[in-house]
Amino acid sequence: MRLLHTSDWHIGRTFHGHSTDEHLAQVLAAIAVAVAEHGVDAVIVAGDIFDTSTPKADAFTMLGDAVRAIREAGATVILTSGNHDGPQRLGHMAEFASFGGVHVRTEVAALAEPVTLTDEHGDVLVYGIPYLHPEFVRAAFPESDARTHGDALAFAMGAIRSDVAARSSAKGTTASGGPRYVVASHCFAAGGAEPTHDTTEDSGRAEERDITRGGLNLVPLSTFEGPDYVALGHIHSRVTLAENVRYCGAPLRFSFGERSSAKGAWLVDLGPDGVAETTWLELPTPREAVRLTGTLDDLLSPGAHEDAVDAWVEVVLTDDVRPRDAMRRIQECFPHAVTLRHEPANRTERETQTYAERTAGKTDLELVDEFAAFVRNGQALTDAERGLVTDTLGALEAKEASR
């Protein structure tokens, strides 16, 4: 059995206000070609099919074109919802689609109902876990007391393992001798051995919608013990947490933080005893993303940075004084320049520090004092104001301690 693991298509997303639809369509078409060339049996898309919960009609058209091409190339398609997706819209007509070999998993109550694939070694069960808000899990399963994303996925994995065990028992085999199974999930997973991933500034994390707010948190790697392979989505670059637990990343660059990350998908070969081999499949890059740093004259000098002419360009100008009309002049040479920052080479150490670095080791009172001076043109807190701030901070501390 050969699987192709992809995720985070984000159909409908823009790159600093510019549509990525044309580029994404090229990459999705390349996936269909790869399915035919490599004899892929099933394509798993681990969440964030769309970039918004209310995708436009064009987004559905693109999804339809991509899925039809993959099916025509010979693979079953299994899609799960991510935190960007609207499960109701993505899952509309899911039952009807399943008759055509396209399985859309968006219903929390059905998270332990697999798609059953078969090869010469027997069944392969694919469990597509939709993105799980803890409250959705509690609503669908009253016996669950999930409060965090980790709790929700732990409950889901428990239900899946129970389903696998029940199927093994029904066939008169032990759980260890039962069917092979694969899980797809959209989450922040961490733990175990040090993960290996692409060395980008943020590995695509900063561009992703936060799913750690309101008690949602990282999911321990141990949560995913049991499956033969775990296809993860949400991180936009490839990450290997364990030999059988991987992120494939987004197939297209959606931020400058992803400019150096490899873009592709995992080919996963399942033998009779589980994963036999995983192979990285490179996908085309319709437009690179680059950062150019220097003075305006240097960047615009004849022949400079010719390789960036067709790329998305982030410009960091180091001129002592910000040049007038800089962006217009830059775009005459680099038509896809989309952001510009001015960072003079002669900046002070404070100007180059992050907010965390500037505030490290300072008390709350010192921070309030500095803020007051900043917004009042250098006038710091008076003694009376310091007293009020001290009393207020003390009252807050006392209230927190009493909880």
C-alpha cells in the first residue's frame, strides 16, 4: 500500500494581499501527476483544505479540480478538516462524495469510523480525525471531560484504538495482530526525540492561526502511540517527530518565514508489518520567496539580485535615512516585492532588540514607568502615581494568590 501524505493546502489564501490560487493550482496538479507516476493508492490531506471557514465558490472549484485529477490518476482521497476549515461547508455532500472514492472527515462523532483500504496483505484502516475543539468532543461524547486540545486528541486516539481492538477481536486475532491502521490529525504535536525539520525562522508556525489559546495546547507525541503511521498537519514545513509520525508541511510558500523550507509531500509505503519506507517527494515551486537586505542604491544597482526578479521579495533597507518613494523604485526592478522595512545600519543596540529582550528582568512597576515616559514625552511617573500603581499591582497579586 502506497500513501501520499499532504496537508495545509489553504485554498484561497493570499500572500501579502496577492492571490496564490494560480500557483497552488500548479502544485495540486503536480500532486495528481505524482500519484500516477508513483502508483499511489491513497492521498491523505491532513487538514486546512481551505484558508477560511467561508470559502468562495472559486475555492470549491479548485478543490473539485484537484480531487478529480487525483481520482483520475487512480488514488482514493481522504480529507480531514483543520482549524481554518468550516467543517459544515467542507463536509457538505460528504456521504455522496464517498461513493466516488473521496472521503471527507469533518464529523467529530464519527472520528473512530475509518476508511477501509485493502491490499495483498489485508486491510489498512485510515482514521481521519477532524480538528477537535474540546467543547465539540464533550458535546459529541458526554463521557469525555476534555478541556484542552491534548485531552481531546487523547480521547480520540483512545476511541480509535478501541475500534481497532474490536475489529481484531471480531476476526479472532489479537490487537497486535490486527489490521494496520493510519491516523491523520491537525494539531501542534511535540515531545519524544528531538524533531528534525527545515531550518527556517519559524518553520511556518508564526503564520498559522493560533490553536493554543483558551486552554488549547501542545499534544504530546505519546498520544499517537499505536498507529502504523500518523499523518500530521498544521506546521507549514516538514517535521519528523518519529519515524512513523511526521508533518509534511504546506505544499506552497505562504510566508517569508517559509522561504527556505522544502515543499513537498511524504510517500509512505506500508508493508505487511507497517511502514516499510518513507520517501520525500519534491513539489514544484512556482515562485520563490526571498529577502533582500542593503541600501536602496545597492539593491537597484545594474545586475544585482537578478535571481529575485520573479520571486516574492521582502526588502530590508539599511540606508541611514529612509529613501523617498522607495517601494515604487524597488517594484520597478522587482515587480513582486510586497513588503519593505527600514532598519538603518547605525541603529542602537536597543533599537535592534526584541521586546522580550528589552523587558527581560524588569519589574512590572519599571515597565509601567517606562511606558508612561514613552507616551508622555519623557515624563515618568510621579511619586503619587507610583504609589497608585504599586497598590494596584499588589491587589492583583493578592487576587491571583487567593484563587
